[in-house]
Amino acid sequence: MHVAQRHRLTAAVWIVSSCVLVSILVLAASPVELRWSGGGSGDHGDSLKLDLSYLLQHPNRAVASTSASIPVIDGQQGDTLDSQPITAMLGVQPIGLLGRFDGELHAQKPGSAVVFGWSGFEINAMVTGASSIAAVMAGPQLAAKRAGLDPELPMIINNTREASCQFNVYIDGIQLHPAPPTEAALKLTSDALGARLLASNLDETSVHSIRIVKRTELQAASTAPRQGACAFYGLLLTSQGRAAPRLLPPPRPAVFAHGAFSDHLNAMNDVAAVSQSLLHPVRLEFYGDSITVGFGALDRDPCKFSFDTEDIRASYATKVTKALLAEAHYIARSGIGLIRSRSTEPTTVMKEIAHLSLGGTGATPWDYANFTPDLAFFNLGTNDFRGWGDNGPVFVAAFIDEYESLIQRVRAAHHQPNLPVYLLCGPMDLPPVACDAIKDVATRVGGKYIDVTDTLDPSEYGCRKHPSESSNVKVAARVLDQVKQDFPQYFP
């Protein structure tokens, strides 16, 4: 059966019905009186600020003002959006989401939001009529509370407060690059709910695409069990013209991720001009640890890890995804193991989080019907075998049984008993017994074993001797060689 025929496209993930768009147009065409944080309404001068809480209570509804100044936090381009007459709207539908999440964005539910934690989660949107675009988000403490998880304390790494929610941002297909170029375009340095400026001075008469990708993981720590959870409430759109800003139905995530801006536009009106590989992509699922999330991949050893050195875009997994023009979910967390984990939460192992919407225990289960993969990749075992000293026969047997059980649970959850799976060993230094065990698991489940232990050269170490981006390129090439032998039809 063709890939496109097997994919179930759901509204929760990225499809939006035309009836929703109609309701947006009606609301956007009827601006209402603007509410102010200082009370009252109307023209009160530039010193008063727009009350974001009012927009949160009236999603997808444009509001007009003769004068406004909208505060933003964590912005890269200043601390206000506009200081002229504007029309503003908190857009929540239609917006495309790729990756696991909890909650929903709903135009009829004031204050609705999605909470997410896994690396690689994407937010995609098409906008017209806007001069400025800001993401309305909340950081880990509020996000964890909203998802019903334990409250957390700030993450402290290298004696400094770290921004664990970091994002790569793309406007009209072009990645925003602050200085230095490897730094995230958007960091939630505050836990507060607020508007984070993405772009300003846009041409209101044009259509623009926005892609926001979470580059950092949800980490566990003794002081921050939910560090890295983020909440997204919608896009704050402002216009200085007569027309109200509005959201348009976005194309599917593969078009955003792998296509040019012209593909973003053509996918809305002229699909014949868009590659079929983008319209009907292969879908992938990755399970792993720090190697899969790109831990320390942006720096070179010796270096201390920080979230600034992590970017899933630099991992082998996203490079495989890019080469196949695919859509993917990344179920990975640093330090995680199958039997034992090397983190400040050593009792949490993969089987306890692999099925969850967020990457921490206590989160809601994920609905596997929302995403059906064509291939699954597993790179686990590094944290089970490195540094413990006890890799005897009893442990190895337990490891093999648990690995096999995890893969079969994933297949059962997807209702795909024959889901093709690939098991990697490496690239970090592992004892031979580890690779032998992983090879045994691959044989048991009818999967393919890929040895990548020789792809990591000491001259290319990232932080804490993890693979750097250049090493991950080699790992991805090895994986792609095997996939091409098995499924040449998946290559564009």
C-alpha cells in the first residue's frame, strides 16, 4: 500500500476544515472595542498597554484600537510590537502542530493551550494581514501546572539559570539567526505567560509562513522534574492597516520543513506545483537518549553542557528526516535507559515515558492514532551499559527482554505488528557486549541492526564526548544507506 494511503490525517495534528476558516473570516471582519489593562476603553494614549488577558478570553477575534503599545517578553527585536493604531487578534485556528502534546487550541474555548515537552515539536501557521507576529507562550512552571504535573523549580546548570524552552524560528522559509548563528531565535527566559515577538515590519498585503521548532528536550532533575515543558496559546497578530489579520489553513508539516516558501504558498492553491514527496511524505518515529536529542552537538569538547549547546536539528535523527523529506516524532530524553538511567532521575526508564504526551512521568498518555509511522528507529542502551561496571549475563538478559518488550509495545500501540524497526549501536563508546545484545534484539523482533560505533572520532566530540553535528552526519549516512537498501521508494 502506498504511504499516502496509510496515513491518517487528523484535525488534532494539522488538518483544519474549511468551516473553521469561514468562522475566522467573519470574526476578523468585525473588530470589537479594545480593552485596556488600566480599565476603560477607547483612545487612552500610547502609555497604556493592551490587556492580553482580554485577547486570551476572545480567541480568533480581532480587536481594534486608535492607539496601542503591546508589551512583549523574551523578544529579540525590542519590547513593543506597535505604538500606532492597530488591530490585534490572538489566532488559535487554523494552526498546524507536529509532535506529541497535551491539550488543544480551540476558538470556542477561551484560554485554551497545548503543552509540549519532547524535542522537535513544531508549530506551523500561515498568516495574512499582519505587520507583527508574536507567539503567546508560558514557560515550564505554568506549563507543568496546566498539564497537571508536579510544580518545578528553575533549572540550574553551570551555576546559572537556563532557558530550557528554546526554539528555532522560520519566517517565510528562512531561519532567523541571532548572534551567534547557533543560538536559538526564541528562548523562554521567563516562566510568565506573555507574547514573544517573532517578526515585525511585515508586509500586511502578503501571506507569510511561520514555523516554530522546539530544539531542546524535557529534562528531569532533582530540582526540576518537568524542566522543558512549554505551553502555547496561539499567535498574537497585529495590523496597522484597515484589514484585520487572520490565519489561513496551513499545508502539512513536510511542506513547511522541507519545501521552499513558494511550496508553502502553492500548497494552499496549486498543489500540482508541489512535489508529491512533500504532499505524501513518509513518517518516522525515533526513540532514544541524549544522542537523539542533539545533546551538546553545537559545541566541541571540552565544554560544559548547556541548553544553548543542544539542538535536535543537529542530531542524526533530524538529518535522516530531512534526507527522506519526512515527518517525524522524536521520543527521546538525555540519560534515559531501558533498565537503568544515567540522570538525576535514575529510576525513570524508557518504558515509563515512551507512551506519554510529554517526556515526564505523570503526563497524559499519547493517542497513537494521531500519528502512524512507516519506520521506527531505536538508539537505546548507551546509558544502560556505560559507567556501571555490572554488565554480566543476568543484566544483559534483562536488557534484551526489556528492549524487545518496548519495541513490541510500540508496534501494538500503533496496531502495526510488522512495523519496520532499526536498532542502532553507538556512536558513543560502548562495550562489545552492548552491541551484541542490541543485535540479538534486532534478530528477535525481525528488525535491522546498524553499527555506528566507528562514526565518532575524538576530534569531533561535542560536549561530554557526545557526537557533534559533523559526527551525526556520519551516523545519519550509515542509517540512510540501510534504509535505502530496504525501502528505496521512500527516497525523493
